[in-house]
Amino acid sequence: MDGIRTRDDEIPDRLTLHVGEEGRLFERARQRPTPTELVVSPVELHQRNVQRRLREARLPNDAFRFADPVGLCTTVLEAASRPTAAVDRVDRLSLIRSLLGPAESAVPADLLLPTGVSSRDPRQVEQIRTEVEAITNFHPNRIAAWTETTAALDEPIGDEAEDLLDAGLGIERELRDRTTEAVSETALLRRATRSITATNGSAWAEAYPEIDRLTLLGLSSLSAPHTDLVNGLLTATSLAVDVHFREGTGEYLRRRVSDLLAVGDPGTEVFE
């Protein structure tokens, strides 16, 4: 379904949702002394395609500054004098391998994994952690909702879902005990979100003083970390936010946004 937008009553006034319609970005292409719109895409290829389309249409890109979510959050954290070092996936797998120990040793109690998962495969263990992070952003309210939902499911589905959550949280705790850096780049999104809300938006203003609009492009899903970042920006700044969902899943995601934004205190972690 092309060109769908929404201004539903339950959606904040400064948030505009689109399914498709990325061409509307080009309507704001004009010459400016400094960029006023930050264009963010989780996928670098999508960002390059937008820049290519601007060139092919012979449109100026002066009004736009381009970034990915991690780059955005790193800029905010640097402006707030917060640490930005994060463990990459290769090093994270190495840490997981070390915490699992040799094949003949017992798996740590906090890492009892769901049935069918190879406890000696760090990639499977990391996938569990990543999925729990993407769904909950380790927010206590989402974790409580997960637990409440699984309790109402029939066995063995409910038990398996609860085991998955417990394993994801256990892996994260173990990794945090083994490094002083952020466990993942997604952790930088949470850290930046908390900096934005805790400073009533001044951390964002320091990082992006000229930006008055944030545009998120090419989203085939809306993860909890990205939702919390948007929520934090809408809560603590006067920024206008445009979110462009991809075709196919976009209309479903559009209907879900008000529920996703209902989680308060964005960036809060259950570990705190």
C-alpha cells in the first residue's frame, strides 16, 4: 500500500508515520548553509540509495545530514561526555565462548538455555541475547509484559518462552561482568536515549544544534531500541520526527506505534 500517512489522535503531534512515500523527503531538498534534517537509516545501502536518488534528480542535499542509529547515538554521547566504546560481534562471541568454558565443564547456572539450543555454540547463545534485546530493550516494563504473557500460554510454549527470556537476561548479565565497554552497539542507543531524557534534551541540542527534524527511513520493523530512542526524542525535545516504514509490513507497524510508544521512561534497563 503506497503513500499512507497517519495523524491518529493517539500519535504525538510531532510524529508523522508513512508507509512508503520516501519521495516526500525530496520535497524538502533545498540549499541551506547548514543541514536542518537528520536522515537515519539502519541499513547503509538504503541510505546510499537515497543519496543517489538526490544526485540523479539534481537536487541539493545541503538540508540533509545522514547517519545510522549507532552513529547518531555516538554523536550524542560524545557531546554529553559519555563513553562510546562497545564490544563488536566478534569480540562478543569470544566472550560468550569463554564464559561457556570447555566442553566438559558445566554451563553457568545463569545460562541454562531453552531445550534444543546448543549450549556450546556461541552464535546461538548470542542470537538469544540479541532477540531478547531487540524485543524488550531490557526495559523492565517489557520484560514484565513478556513474563505475564508467557504465564498465560499453554505448556510447553509458555515455559519455552520464559526460558528464552531468562537465558537472554542471563547472557547479558554475564557479559556485563566481563567487560567495561558497552556489551553491544544497541546498548549505546539506550545510553544515548537516557542521556537525552535525563538532560531534558540538552544532550541532543549539544550534538545537533541546527537539526529540527529527524527522518527514519527504510524500516521493515520497529525494534524496541529504536522505539525508545524516538520516544525519548519526542519526550525531551521539540524535534519533528518522520518514520517511513517499508511496504508489506508498514501498515501493520503503523497501527502498532501507539502501543509501542506507551512504554514510559525510555532507555531504562532492568539491570539498574
